[in-house]
Amino acid sequence: QQEQGACAGCGIRLQSESTDKPGFIPAAAINKEPAICQRCFRIKNYNEAASVAIDHDDFLRLLGGIAATDSLVVHIVDLFDFEGSLISGLQRFVGNNPVLLVVNKVDLLPKGANQNRLRNWVQKQAKSQGLRTVDVVLCSAKKNIGFDRVIEAIEVHRGNRDVYVVGATNVGKSTLINRLIRDYSDLERELTTSRYPGTTLDAVHIPLDDGNAIIDTPGIVYPHRMTEIVPRGVLQALLPEKEIKPLVYQLNAQQTLFVGALARFDFVEGDRQSFTLYISGGLTVHRTKLERADELYADHKGELLSPPNKEQLEEIPAWTRHRLTIRRGTETDIFISGLGWIHANGMNGALVDVYAPKGIRVLMRDALI
Ligand code: GDP
């Protein structure tokens, strides 16, 4: 039951006097059922129009269109799946347009993580991928952390230009755009969103007051991310909801960890040492002896070793093995795209095998934390 004079979306008292005060509704719309304030109207419109997902080749064709524009490109990546969600080759496609790198989901890392260090790490990784950025901003769209800085950076770098928002799927692009719509100081007046399917850039236009627009492009689907190849039910367990609790394992050589039936980690050779898993709290880890690992998997996959369950497991490609050598004296992460990473302090070096579904990106990188 809607309270008389209250917004059906957020419950705020409706008013038609000032466009820049909360609860504004144009006088002409006040008798509509249900009546919603302008802010809720914008959010609803955006979400109804929110753009679809497309594959990498189609996306590259679309990106080509950005090079011909004069715009600011906001590239959103997921800090939890950094190497998986970074758009490789973005630089070539956006031409001379500046790229602002917005790194989302910073709320997932332990609170104590040093923000400056994280930012330096991101800058270094982006640079090594050939991406030139005008700025790097860390934020959480969901928890509203660092969002003032996102708005500020967009304002500073867009000047009098359109803003193209690009990103892979599940990085939080629509969460972030919803927040932009809510918080953006320029979006005080009438704002509508619309889809233009079949145009060069199949994207959602969100007009700004100054005649420019925020343009939301479709999310790219990267099959090298575990989040893209698992059935829906598994995706929920895979995407961390809240701050990750690092799981520390002291292992001897010839011990194995299973992450459900999604991945397997064998510590093949090296002195006893600790390995720290950064994965979603929705997943469970089983530890066993390497010599018993094959049997355990054969007997218990999809049951004790889950998610995925037996049925879901059939939809996921079989594992391939990645043999990795962690050099002595290096702080290294073994990164498994979409699943998370395993931190090795590498004091003494180690030889490890990682099993992950075929096609999933597995790599070693400088430790994030
Ligand atoms: P899109 O596919 O890029 O548009 O991503 P969505 O906005 O739909 O978000 C994908 C998933 O990530 C959802 O489960 C969101 O709740 C979650 N998400 C989005 N932003 C954040 C964030 O800042 N922190 C965390 N922890 N999760 C987020």
C-alpha cells in the first residue's frame, strides 16, 4: 500500500517545487499510479534499458566506434578478477581518448590492505598490459566506498565530452552506473535512458545536462573467467558477497587442496610453507595427500567436493593441468580467473600443479596483498 504523497520506490515525500531537492516529481506525473520520484524514475529506466552482454569480437567492433569519438573512456575492472576482467587491447581501440581505470569491489579485500599499495599494484599491472591510464580510482559501487573520487575523476577528465563506460560482465558495471545516476551532481534535471539496438554502438545513452551523455556499452563475456562458464547456481557461490577471509594452509610437499570440484592445487615440491587462499566464502576447501587426490576426486566430486553438484559439473569443461614454478624469494599469487588466487610467500620456492576447467586463465603474478 503506497502512502499518500510518498514515492513508491524509495518512500521519500514527493514534491514538485524544486528539481534539485530530494523527492522531486514533475507536477504532471504526481497523479500517476504508482508515483515515483525522479531519481527512482531514472534508476528504473536505466535498469529496464540496461545493456546486454556480447562476445569479445563483437565488442571489439563496437570499441572501434569509440576511437572516432572525442570522449572519456571509463574502464571498470573487478579487483577480485583483475587479470580476467581487464580488456586486453583496449588501448588500440579507443585511439587517443583518455582511459580512466575504475577498479571496483575494493570492499572484498581485508580492511587492513594498504590503499596506496593496491593502487600502485593496479597501475603497474595495467601498464604491463599496455594500458595507459589518466587515472586509477579504487572503489566499491555496492558499499559506496571511494565514490566521491570516482565522480571527481570523471568530472576532471571528461571536460566537455561524452563518457563511455566499458567493462566485462559481473564487474559491477550496472551497480556503478546506478550509483552514478543517483549521485551525479549534473544529473539534477530530466534524465531518460534509451536503447538503440542495431546502431553502431548498441549501448544505453544517459543524457547529461550539458548536452553530453554517459554511454553504457554491453558487458563483454570472457570465456577465460570461471564466472562465465559455470551454471547460475554455482555463480552465486563463486562471487564473494563480503570481505574475503583469507584461508591459510601450512602444507608439506605432496599435499593437495580441492576448492569444491572447481579447482585443485597440488604442492608438488618444496619445503613446508604456507599458502593463503583468497576465495569466496561460499566455497569449501578440502585437504588431502597428493597420492590420494585422484581417488578422492573420482569418489566424491559433486558431493563432498562441491560446488558444483553432480549435475552442474556436467556443464563445466574438464580440468587441464598448469605446472607452475614459484621462484625463491618472490611474493607470488597464483591467480585463477573468477575463482580468486592463492598467495605463496615463496621464501623457499615451490613447484605446484593447478587444475582448472579447460580455458580458464591461470597465471602467476606479483602478490596483490
Ligand atoms: P555488471 O554485469 O558488470 O553490470 O555487474 P552487476 O552490477 O550486475 O554486478 C555483478 C555482481 O557483483 C553482483 O552480484 C553485484 O552485487 C556484485 N557487485 C557489484 N559491485 C560490487 C562491489 O562494489 N562490491 C562487491 N562485493 N560486489 C559488487
